[in-house]
Amino acid sequence: TNSVFTGLETTVFERMSRLAIAHQAINLGQGFPDVDGPQDLRQVAADTLMEGPNQYPPMLGVPELRQAVADNNKRFYNLDVDWQTEVMVTSGATEALADTIFALVEPGDEIILIEPLYDCYLSLAQRAGATPVFVKVTPPNWELREEELRKAFSSKTKAILLNNPMNPSAKVFTTQELRLIADLCIEHDCYAICDEVYEHIVFDGEKHHPLMTFQGMRERCIRIGSAGKTFSLTGWKVGYITAAPNLLEPIAKAHQFITFTTPPNLQKAVACGLNKADDYYINFEGELKAKRDLISKPLQEMGFNVLPCEGTYFVTCDFSTLSFTGDDVEFCQKMVEEAGVAAVPISAFYGTQGPKTFVRFCFCKKNSVLEEALGRLQKWL
Ligand code: PMP
Ligand code: GLN
């Protein structure tokens, strides 16, 4: 019945999490860790909450956190960022995306979305009155085809939305692909909205390269991060935007009318997080890589075709190698009911027709939980 409200469906994550609870299943669907982030950050949040003040913090975010975001840009990407005019704190990356799209995109503008896409992109674009133009990256390697991308750009293109590292495909865009996207943005004079919430989850010695670091892109990119991902605190909903002053200004105006601010104690705690020494980031990536490996090999041995996972905490599997005959939604339904393991069907990440035999497993869970899930799947298959 809510389908009349274009773009406002119940998310696949919410639906699968409800099913997981109903069937007492292990939830490898919705992406969230089952262990809370660093205790010291939680302590800072608790102490700051008690000390106060607990009133509206500055609209752009508390200075400590804006400075920390700017410092992080310098430390990891050698980007020089002015914390006062180029950084804004938001209530999660989701709010950052909403602020950006509502500020920069006008009804009738085209916005390029790469499929499979994180679900809020299409909803936000549609509610902003934009026309989505889809480009597919295709499994198993999720390659971006130059001709298809080139064709998607037009004189009406206002922005491309790039999620790198990419949920749910676990793809990390190559520097050649990024250069191509940059060139097309420059040629067509449009923005790149860069959802980089998984920037610190890139495996196998690769490094994250923000599109913003590419020549000609500093003034065109809106770079978005999230403490939820980087510090395993998804419930806090603290995100941040880095963008040139003339872009941040209208985005901040949208932010005034969407949330205006984000809880000050959480902001101060996240500032401490971003200022952590390099070893925090190295360990975080290392632990997740071990979990990726822990889950990937047994899934492959069970008969799934496990696709490469270059970043994020998701792994996508093709189940067409198994004897199951239904589509991915049916597969996930059966798996949650019969095996007691929840995953997410990849077709939910498409605005157009998508592939129907892929499912996404989230692996940022305790090893014992991953092992239990694997055991259940083994028994079921
Ligand atoms: N973008 C992507 C690609 C995500 O996977 C998620 C969430 N998990 C978000 C944005 C939303 O982040 P937040 O919870 O900070 O709003
Ligand atoms: N980003 C999380 C995921 O991809 C879900 C967040 C949500 O439920 N909206 O699973």
C-alpha cells in the first residue's frame, strides 16, 4: 500500500532483520557489527554527556570533530582541508547524502547511480525530483564499462553518486576507473557525491583513493564518511562531509532544516576516534580481513560461488551453483526459515532489473557467530 509513495518502501535491511528476529536466525543481513566500538570512545561519550552542555552544538559540528575530520583527510589522503569552511558533521552518512542531494539537485536534473546501489540513493534522488540514470557494474568482477558510463552522462547530468568501497558488491574502484569518472565529471561540469563510509575497510594491501584527490576533482567532490562504520558504532549516526566552501554552504543550509545538529557528546567521542593512531585503523582492517577469509572459504566449499571482496564488510555469493531453483528473495526467505541464517538479496540493490542469484552476507560478527552460521548453512545445504 505504501508503493504510491515513490521511493519510500521499507528497506530490505529492516525487512530481513525483522525476519531474522522472527525466526531466531543469525543475522548476517543488515550491516552492523555485533560488538560495540572502542570502549574509550564510549567512555568519552558518557563523560561528556554527564558534564554537558547538552544543548544544540554549532550547526556545522563541534570544532574538535571538524578539526579531526580535516586532520584525517591530511593524514590518510594528503588533502588540505580547512575545518572551518570545508567540514560539516551530520547525523550519519544518510543525512549527509540527503543534505547533499536536496541542496544540489533540482527537479529534472539527472543523477547517475551505479547499480547495485545502496538503497537510500534512489529514494533520495526520486524524492528530490531528479531523474536517475543507471549504470551497471557487472558480476563476477563488477567491472565498470567505459562505454556504458560515458553514455550515461549528458548535458542534464548534475551529479554522479559514487560509493567506493562499494556496498553491496565489495568492489574497490581502480585508479583507472576513478580517473575515467573524474574526466567525465569535468567534461560535463558536474558534481561527484562520494559515499566513502567504508574508506577504512580496504583489504589486501590496497589503499583507498578518494575521488577528491584526483586532479580537477577537489572542487567537484562531496566526500562523505561515517563513524558508524569506522568505529563500529552504527547506532550513533555520526557522519561527516568534506567539500569545497561553495558546495558546503548550500549543503549546510539543507542540514539546517533536516536535523540542524548531532548530539554533542557523540561528536566529541568521534573526534577522539578519528585522532587515534594508525594502529587502530590497521587492526580494524586486519580483523575484518580475517573474518572475510574465515567466512569465504567455507562458503565456497559449500558450493557457493564467492565473489571477490576487496573492501567493506560484505561478501556476495552466487548461489546458481547450488541446486536451488528460485530467485534471490526466495533463497533468502528459505535460508532464514530453514537454516536460521539471514542474508540480503542483491536484487534489492537495483532500481532496474538486477541479477537474481546473488546474496550478501555481512561478516562483521564475532568469529563464534560466523562459525555457528557456517555450521547451520552446511547442515541446510
Ligand atoms: N552508505 C552506505 C554505502 C552504507 O552502507 C551505509 C550504511 N550502512 C550508509 C551510507 C549509512 O551510514 P550511516 O549509518 O552513517 O547513516
Ligand atoms: N548500511 C547497512 C547495510 O548495508 C544498513 C543500514 C540500514 O539498515 N539502513 O546493511
